[in-house]
Amino acid sequence: MDWSRAKSIFILSFLALNLLLGYELWIGKWNVIGDSKQTSADIAQELDRIMISRGIKMTAVVPKETPKMREITVKWVDDENYGKKINLAEPIRYNLFLSKGSLKDLGNRAIPKIESYAYDRVTSKDGLFMMNQLVGEYPLFDVNLELFVTNGVVTGYRQSYVEVDSGSEGKEEKKVISAHTVLRTLAEKYLQNGAVVTDIRLGYHGQFFETEQWSALPTFPTWRVALENGDIYYVQGFRGDVETAARTTKKP
């Protein structure tokens, strides 16, 4: 046997096989992308079918974006006033808190870091105006500024504030599951017939306990889905785990 020739044939065959496998992987990559688009459309159609069959209504605008996000770790900021109700020396008209342009001025006058929060209509109710601390454009659903309202003016507040741990930047970014996927899961397994979805928003959520007041707390990208009856669902943005929250009092 001509071993030199056999060796050459073996090497050429091996290279040809690698090229074939590489081509199939490349084709598969694009097929997956195409399938992903089709799957998104299928999910939206399936969601519509389930909602119609069960009489579930949607008054909220369903977000289309599925950004890449990362788990973050936050730490409570130590301040003697955080977590306590503080009475304002001069009450402030509460509608000023809806204007971003006035928040910094209000903070200088009365409430520190108020420009770091955004109004949360889902958890606000009669006599209590709620705001979520922001990380970039996303709310931290568990870190709030509570404004106590009486006769149209804010008379006091209770504030929580956290800082994002610098180590969060090194964590891997992942694409969150779509809002349609979240809603389909809830419609299939959790929502009652005739439920009305009034809000769906992407933010951060974690399990915060008083015993962890000064600990580093992991917080995950999460979809929050609110219903007309006050029920709230949190759906983890990577795995799709579902958590229900205590029913909130409906706003007037």
C-alpha cells in the first residue's frame, strides 16, 4: 500500500468533511433566525386565539422589544431617613411630580434624589403616590419613593434607595423573552376567564427582605403584568418563572 498516497487522501477527506459540516452549521444558523421570526408570529397568533377563547382583554400596549439585559446586584444605601416616614415642612402639589422638568427642583426643596424615580401608576392608589427608582430606563419595581397625599398635596414621603454594585457590569447580557411569550404563558395557565390586562412593563425585580437591609441583593430583568382587578404577576425575563404579588387596591 502507498501510505503516502493514503495519508493524502485521508487528509483531503477530512478537510472536505469539515467544510461540509461548516456549511451545514452556517445554513442552520440562518434557518434558526428565520424560525425565530416565524415563532414570534406564531406566539402572537396563539396568544390572540387563547385570549378570544377565554374572553381575556388587553387594554395595555404590548411592548415589541426584547433587549439584552443582565442580572444586577444592588445594595441599600445607608441613611437615617431611608425607610422612615418624613413629614414635609411645606406640602407640595402632587401633580408637580408628574412633570420631569420639576422633579430636580422639588428634590432640592424637599426630597433627595427624586429625579432618580419615575411615577408608577400601577401601584399608586388613593392617598399614596408611588414612584420606582430607575436603573437607566428601567424601573426597580421593589425600590420605591412613597408620597403621602392629602387634599391634593404631598404632606410626607417614605423613601428607599439602592446603588448598583460595580460587579454587575461583568455579568453576561442575555436577550429577555418577549412580552407576547409572557402573556401567552399567563393566559394559558394563570389568568381567569374574562381577565383584563391593563399594564405590562419590563424592569427589575428581586426578593427583598428587611433582614437583608445591608446585603447585596440579586435583581433580575422581569416583566410585570398588571390586571384590572389589582392582581400583579412578575415573570422572570430569562427563565419565565412566574410569581404572583398581593392584590393592590384599585385606584379611584
